[in-house]
Amino acid sequence: MTVAFDTLRFSQRLTEAGLAPSQAAGAAAATAEAMGDLVAQIATKTDLAMLRQELSGAFAAFCQDVKAENGAFRQDVTAEIAAFRQEVKAENAAFRQEVRSEIGAFRQEVKTEIAALRQAAKGDAAALRHEVALDIAGMRRDMERLELRMTVKLGTMMAGAVALTAALVRLL
């Protein structure tokens, strides 16, 4: 880009201000050169449009990369979640199996204990029946002995009553 700079007019103004014509011409040339360097560094509309297009392309590529990264991250997270769910399901299944096994073992222990208690109760009942039977047999023997003693005493009393009656009949 070039900028129109009137060096003659600039030189005349410097001369009117009291500068020597050779100095004014040198200052005008130096100023024109410095402005040319400055202007070369200033961006034009075309430069800005090209930069805008470059930045748009770079931004679109960046957005595409971010979308791809997000998609990959989403897939990784989804896979991790699925794996975690599987682990939790497996742990739950193992825990349920363990609890079922423990419950089964406990049931078996309870059944064994109940069977042992029933057996003990049957043994106790049989022992009690035997003890009661022995007590009844002992009572029957005691009753038979008592009956025998009572019969002997009654017989003795009847013999005494017959003897007393015979003695009374003789006396009377």
C-alpha cells in the first residue's frame, strides 16, 4: 500500500518556517521514507480479509478438533460407565450368591439344631416315660404289699372276732 506524501509542499513549509532549503529537502525525503516504511507495516483491508479467512479456517479446524475430542471423551466415559455398571452387576450377583449361600448354611444349621432338639426331646420323653413306668410299677408293688398286710390284719381281726364270739357263746 502506498500513501501519497507531498514532499515538495512539506519542504516549502519547512523553508517558510526558517529552515535552510537543503535541510528542508533532506527532512522531507527522510519523512517520506519513514512514512513509506510505516505504511508498509500497516495492514490493508485485503490483509485483514486474508487474516480473517485464515482465522476462520483455523477456528473451524479447532472446533472440529474439539468436537472430535468431545466425541472420543464421550465414548471413553460411556465405555467406563458401562464397564462400571458391569462391575457393579457382577459384585451384586456375587454378593447375592454369598448371601444365599449364608442363608442356606444358616437354614441347614437351624434344621440340624431342631433335629437335635427333637431327638433330645424324644430321649427326654422316653426317659420320663420309663421313670413314670418305674414309679407306677413301684406303687403297684407297694399296693400289693399293703393289700397283703391288710388281708393278714383283717384275717387276724376276723379270727379274733370268731374267737371272741365263741368265747361269748360259751359264756352265755
